[in-house]
Amino acid sequence: MIGSALRDGLTSFLAIISLAVLVGQVVVLVDAALRREDAYRAAGKLTKPGWLIILTVAIAANMLLGLLFTIVGVVVAMVYWVDVRPALKQVAGPKRKSDSGSNQGPYGRW
């Protein structure tokens, strides 16, 4: 009785973790899709289609093949998030005025 409750709780916990990983991977895929193609080349990274294919395969493997591929997918998403994304942001420059560090508020200097 206690064993089945523990097993059910562990199964629910792993399902929540898998869902969180899947959501994180989709966020990374959307971020990669929204970046400019030339920024990838300028940053010296793999091309945009290459990253989109890798991230899409990682998401599909996560959904279809289980834990080992979930771990691989997390690693792929983390590599993009901590290595490629900052390089792309540096090449592309700030998206908004507030990102430029110029002490500008919505109605002028502050």
C-alpha cells in the first residue's frame, strides 16, 4: 500500500520534471527560430537550420524515447542557452533602448 503510493508519487514527480524539460526545450527552439540567420554566421556558430534541426530532434526524442534522450535534450538545450544565445545577442546588439545601458526611462532620462 505505501509502496504503491510512493511509486505513484514518484511517477507524478517524474512526469512534472519531464513536462518542465519539454517546455524549456520548446522555449529554446522558439528562441533559436526567432534569431537572424546571419547572426549565427557572424558569431561563428553552427547555422540556424542546423540548430533548429538539432533542437527539434532533441524534443522529438524526449517525447518518444525516454529518459536517456531527455538528458541528451537537456544538454543540447543548455549548450544553446549558455553558449550560442549569448554570442548571438552580442552580435545582434540590444533589441530595445533600455538594453543599451543609457539610463533611459519610458519618458526620458532618469
